[in-house]
Amino acid sequence: MSTDETETEDDSQPAFASKADINQDVPIKRKNTLQRIRQDYDEPAKGTVREAVQNGVDAWGRSMDRGVLPDDCHLELEFVVDTNEGTFTYSDNAGGMTEEVLRNNLVGIDTPDEDKEAGGGAGAYGRGFYVIAMCGEGLTYVETRQDGEHNAMTVSNDGKYSEPNTPSDPRLDPDVQGTHIYVADVLEHDLEFLGNWDRVQEMFVQNFTFLLSRDDVTVRYVIDGEEHYPDAPDLKQYLEEGQLMFRKELPEFSAEGGTYRVRDLSVIRTDVMDEDPPWEGVAMLKGNQYLDEPFMTIKAYKPTGIPSLRNPPQMIGWCDATDLCPDLENNAHTSFRGHESKTGIKDPLLQLHDEHFKKGRTTEERKQLASDITRNINELLADYEDFDEYQTQGEITTETDEDGTTGDDRDPSDSLVKCQAGKRKYDVGDRISLKIQIENPVDPESQRYELFDINVSSTDLSMNRDVGSRVVNVSENSHETFDIVEFEPKNEGIYSFSASIRAAPEVLDLDTDEENEKLDSSKIYFTVGDVERSERTGDGGDGGDGGDGPDDGGEGGEGEQEGQVSIVQSTTFANEDGEDWKAVAIDKEGGGFEVLLNTARPEWLATNRITDDDDRRDRIQTRLGTEWGSEQVIHRRNVDDLHDLLDEEITIDGEPAAEVIQEKLENREDIRNHIESEIADRFGLEYGS
């Protein structure tokens, strides 16, 4: 029965109004809507640049296809950031827009042109302009030229705009067909990103590696008058030497009522690369109907249970996921709403991992390696009275050796979740990558977990930051490390990073409101700035389900048995890519140390390439860990002697002499570590049989 009728014969339906009576527009507050468009991005400032590039490339391809631009047109994209004036400018020569497109599509909300709506462009939703414009708190100026049409308009961030007209003070050069966007009063937080070339360069490489590798595209980025040109690795040059696999098509899969397919999956080894890999995992790319290959990364997909894809990656890949767009991608073009696992990418990657990179080391074997290193360090140092004051009895190691949480009579090696913060001594303004590692044992509680109560705090600074929960998958008898948050401390002090974990079943029991019980928790500390030594090595923790002073977790570990005298209570591993340090000796509550080993060092990475003899690999890694850990405990003995022997009244240039000398020693140790890494990179490092 038609809803045009005012009466219904079906008592189960209400009396719908007639179509003629349904004539009122839904109220909308445009400014709120525009802000929410921008908030689709977790990091809106990145969205500002991504959307500008995406729109420019779409316009370039379409303009060449329609004859607005010649077929051999060289695309030029320019960004100009003025941090003093707080402005952001984007310009291109991509063919511009007509007045109709400017009015009806660019400044409309969810009004893509016919080309984008049909899936012909990389953009699809008609929202990109406002992701750019809303980085400012005031006005945005848009100027565009196509053929004989030259128009400009001003747009406010509350959803109003001026009539398009011929610009009185044009910004585009007379011979350029393209678009110019000028945003005033850029938000301070956005300006911090847009004005930081290192972060912008990283974003370009992660998102537009294949666009930057094209000979017919130039991207110029200017910050306060200084020119920059993003430089990405040409991955295709490594295919001949390093290609592990190419799949023209992966199997079809169904999602949300449609059928889709990923194409052109390539995977290469990273050891053939001269540069750092631009991402971890497989970059799922998309393009448009005009260019011969995809140019933009939607997401770097890292399937769980494949260690060779991360920390640092031993293989990376890329694929054409254009077929999934726009149906399955989110509004921000940064994910496929969880459908990545259906694409069939994981199975061939697992195959490659098992064939080329699998080391055969399980969670239990990693714990045994850590235990062997701990035992060897203690046996060597126990022969010298110089370290007696560091000795502790084994009973204090009922605390977990990885994360500082207590567990009553639980074996320290049974820790399921471990918070990580790298070397744990930082300066104000450093970007600290906070991570969580899950060590899933044999016969685990689950292979799907929820990380919850994730918190970064500092009691001294009255600072408390909650981080949203995460649901993750970890296979039995394996480990996974998850990036949680990038933290930039603004003040000196002692900070903590904590989290809890519980099982997260695929199917929830709807008959109960009870949540799954907490299986484990972790809390670690890190220091920022020149924190007094007494603060760092005092009681350090909050006891109970908390921590044991500035401490961290890593990959595996094993405490000493009850009653055994030890100097080093535990050894843990952390893959700190880009860091030169070998090891850190960390104070434990009640005395003694935890030794943290950096498994991203070239010496350690070289041992991972020993794939034909696990025993030899383990012997070399035990030797390296024992050597590095012992050196760090000796270094701590030297530092402690400095503070004990030099009275605080003894100063150098007004600073306590002990602290000045300690800083010089640590700086020289950093230099030595860096030189050793450089030597390994320059001359190579392999372990013979």
C-alpha cells in the first residue's frame, strides 16, 4: 500500500504522512556539522594535507582526460605555511574548476561531483574541502581557473560563503589553470604539525610514496620561507633484488552486501633497501580511473601473528585496494572499517614469514633466553664485592619482571601484558612512543583481548590522561606489540603508563551485564627532564597493582628463584628502532636492576638472520645480552660512586660536579654506541658459522 494514503489497512503500521505533507527541511547547524567532518580524522592536521593532495591528483587526472590539460602535463602541488601569521596555503596546476563545480560541489557538504560519486576519483564524499578549511578558525579564500572561467570566493567556518566572482587581486599566475586555497587563523595544534617538516615528511612518505616516485609530479612544501621537497623511496627499484611475491589477484570476498577483490599484491624484503621502510605491513592503496596506478595509502595493514612485519619490518608490501573504495572505506580515507581481515592478504604473508623469516622462537623460548642472560650477568658480577650493595634476595621478584605489577605467588615470567616506553629517560618535548606488548602463552585464556584502563599520568603534575580501550588479536604462544599513543610531555617530572587486559570473546553473552575479569595489568614509569636522582631511585611506586619505580616491559623475561641472591632481577627486550643504545639498567624497588636490551641494534639484527642454526643464534644473543647488561651495571656502579664521592657542594660552572661528569660520561657512551652502529652499517655485520 502506498504511503501517500492517509489511512492504512495494516494495523501494524502507523499512519504515515503523505509525501506532499513531508515538505520540511531537517534543521542543521552547519558549523557543528563542519567540525564533525573534520573530526572524522584522528589527526585532522594530517587530513588537511591528505585531502588537498587527493583532490589535486583527482583534478589533474580528470582535466587531462577531458582535454582541459595536455596529456603530458606535469603536476605541481605547493603548500606554504607561515607559523608567525598562522596561515596555510595550497596551490596546484591541476586544471581548476568551473563556477558550477565551485559553487555546487566544492563548498557543498556531501555533494561530490558525478565523477567522484561514481567512484572515478580517489575522493568520494564531497567533504575534503572542509577538512582543509576547518584547520582555520576564521576565513578561507578559494580561487580557481579553468579555461575562460576565473572565480574566487570566501568561505567562513560556520558554513557561509560569498558569491563567486572574478578575483580583484588574483593569486594564480595568469597562465595557470588550477586552484589556490588560503586558510587564515590556523588552529595552534594544527600549526604545530603543519609547521614541523619532519612530521610532514613522514606523513607524505607513509601516505604518498608512489605519487612522490612519479616523474610527472612535484610537491613543494614551504615553512616560513624554507623550501622542502618530500622524498620517498622508489620501492619498485627493489623488486628485482628483493621481491618475495607478486599476486595479480587475491580471492573475492563479501562485505556489506557487495563483492570485492584486492589486486596487485607485491611484497619485498627490507634488507635490500637503502632507506627506512615507509610503513610496516602492507600498504592498501587506492587511485582514480585516470592514472595508471594507485597513488595514496588508505591503511598500512599489519595482520597479527606475523612478527616479520614489524619492529622493524623485515618485509613490507603494497596492493591495489581501489575496488574497496568508496564502499568500505571510512570518511577519513584511513581504514576499511575492519574489513581488512577479509581481503586474503594475511595468508600469503604468513607463508612468506614461515619460509623466509621464522626464527622458531616461541614465547616460552624467549623467556628462557631472558632467563639465561639474567643468570649469566649475575654469575659474572657476583665474583666482585664492588656490586654487593646491589644484591637482593629472590623473594622480592614475586613482582613481575616486565612491568612492575605484583602478582602474589605468580611466577614473574607469567606476565600477559607489558607496557613499554623505550629508554624511559626523556627531555621535555620529546615524542615518546608508548606501546603495549602481549605475551600470549601456550593454552591461553583467549586469542582476542581487550586492553582497557589505559592511562598516562603524573601525580606530581596533577596530570591524568585516559586512552581509549583497544581490542586486539594475539595467537597462542606468540607475542604482539601494539602502538598505543604518541605522548609529548610539556613538563619535567615522573610519569606513569598503565593498562589492564581481559579476554574479549567474539560473541558476547547478552544475558549478563558482567564484564570479563581482569587477567593482568602493567604499570611502568619514565622520567622527563632533570628529575632529582633521589626521586628516581626512591620508593618509586604505588605498590599493590601498580609499579616498582621507573620501570618498563619488553619482550620476555624471567625472575630469579626465591632465596637466590641476585644483582639483576630480570632481563627484558625492547625493539627501539632508530635508537643507538644497547642496554639500560633500571632500578627495581628494594634494590637490584632490571636490564633492558635494545633488539634493534645491528648486532642483534644480524643474529636474527641466522636461520639455519637456532642454537648458535641463541648462544650469540645470550653473549650479547650478557655483555651489554654487565656493561650497564658497571656503568651504574661508576655513576653511583660519582654521587657518593663528590659532595653536592662541589660544583662545575655552578652545577653539581657529579651530575656534570655523569652527563659527559653518558654523552660519550651515546657517541660510542652511535659509532659502533655506523661501523656496522658501513662495513656490514654477519656472524660466521
